[in-house]
Amino acid sequence: MPAHSRRGVEEDRVRLKNLLAEARRQLAADPQVGREERLELEAKLDDQVVLARHDVLLHAADGLEVLVAPGEETQVWELAGKGDIPTRVEFAQTFLTRYLVAAYERLAPYWVLVLSLGTSRLCEGSADRLVEVEEYGFPAEPEIPDAEDALPGRIDLFPSPARDERIQQHMRAIDERLARALAERQLPLFLIGGTKVLAEFDAVTQHAQQVAGQLELVGMEEQSLPVLAERLEPVREEFRERQTKQALQALDEARDRHQYAEGVQDVWAGAVDHRIRLLVVEESFHAAGTVSSNGRGLRLVPTPGDPDFTGGGAAVDQEALPADVATDLVDTLVEESLASGATVRFVPEGTLTGHQRIAAALRY
């Protein structure tokens, strides 16, 4: 279900209670669920129990996914992805993972290095949240060099060859500290700083390949983390767009090599044979169908808004379909692809119009 983060929390509580009530109703009406399992699940789906344990997430998340199963602890996952998280109840033999995978892509951590001739800061980001890092030598101020250094002292305010050399020394020192962080976690790196400071750092850094984007902005060394995250968002969005373009390019190259599949049925065949190297899916895409007893055959069934049997954009109404129909084949494809070591990339709606909304680059 979607959430409204720091506003509309009471509305989110009502939505969660309604979803839990709907889940209990569907559970009571399902003849395939035994009495003991039904009683256990009903207790876990009690809205007071769920809210008592996980209400705090409604204040911070873009969405929640509640996973309940007999004999297992209830899991509540925080989702990121404003505008594309559905309100949905699903009963299945396995947990839905597609939203977790899509959320992980958005929550994927990254470094932010705020460069300054004064104090330079390192932050670790996840989605639109930043946390100040106070290790690896950060925050970093210009240091007095060793006694044998020819240019001791802090950076002078006035232009001079000595000042230029001190700036380079400072940038190299920051890069060395950054290396310690990158040695532990090879994450995308975003740089923030003035035009000249960024140019000086670019000239000396040994980690240019890690840079995912730059924001030319002065005065950020003392700015609050929420403001930094807000100002950085357009740069991060450009990075995501580049990742989408790279995924599309990989699909085109795979098609040229005849190592390509598109559409649910062709991609399904690749997943069954563990041939998928890269799976690309539109975020809102769903498909329903029946799977043969050997797991290889697939018959799609129509879903609302899509007479061509490709799934449409809306989640499937379970009660309107026969019991043997799998209501989210895309989720199964995501699970199978991940299990075989493939990369899964979710892209915005409309990105894969020419690829039947789901496509894969194959290993062979």
C-alpha cells in the first residue's frame, strides 16, 4: 500500500486497517486454507497487532508491504517509490517480491561528498534521506602538512601559486579519505561543490569512475541534510534516467546478437531455462495466466483494460479469476531471474512500449 510519509498518517492507518480487513475476509472465504492456518493468519492480520508493531513506518515510508505466512514472523517492509505503489491484497504460494526489488533500487545506498575549501563532508544516502558520516577522516578540514612539506599552513584566501598547490594538497587528502569509504562500500558517488572546487577535485581524484553525478552549488558545507537531499534529487533523477537508457541499450544490443526475448511468454521461456541475464520490466506491468504442470507452458488470461492478454496496468482482481490462475506472473519472473543470478531493472511506465512492457537480455 502507498503511504503519505509525514502527512496524511491517519489516512494511511485507515487504509491499512481496510486492507487487513479485506485480507481477513478473503482468508475466511478461501476453502483451500485449513482451520489451524486460518486462525493463525487471522491473528497475524489483526490491525491492532500490525499497527502496534509497525505504525512508526507510516511516518517515514512511501509505502508498506506486509508479508504474512503460517509458521513465520510477520514482515513489514518499507517501500520507496512515490506514485507507483498499488493498494493491493494478494494470496499466493510465495511472497510478492517485485515491489521489494523496485524499492531496493530506489533505496540503493550512495555516497554524497560535499566539497569545500573549508570543511568537506561525506554523507551516506538512501532514497531521499542522508546521514552524516563521521569516519574515514570526515568531516575533513585542511590540515597542516608534514614538516618536510614545502607549503605548510591553511589555504590562503588570495590567489597565488602557493594557494593553488595547497588546494591540490587538500583535494588529494580528501580523495585519500574517500578511498577508505569506497574500499568498504563501492557505491555510486555524487559530488556537491562550487565550480572551481569540483574542477580541482576532478583533476586529482582516483575515483572518477565512481562519480554518478555532480551538483555545482556553493555554500552547501553547512547546509542541513534535508536541504542537501532536496537539492541533489534532480541529479539523482538524471542518474536513474541514465540507468534506464543503459538498460534499453543492453536490450537493443542483445536483440542484435539474437540473445533477446520480449513479452511475457517469451521471457517466461528464458526464465525457465535460466537464460536471463538482464530482466527489464515496467513498474506498473502485471500479467495473469495459468502455468502447465511441468512449469514450461504458459497461457495468459485477459485482465482489465488489456484485450491482448498482456496484463494491462492494473493489479488483477483475484476473485474474478479461477483458482488456478496466477495473478502476478511478473513477480514469478522476477523471482526466477534473481534466483538464476540475473539483474532486474524496473523502468517507468511507457519506457518499454516497443518491447511489450517486459523484455530480457539472454545469456545465450
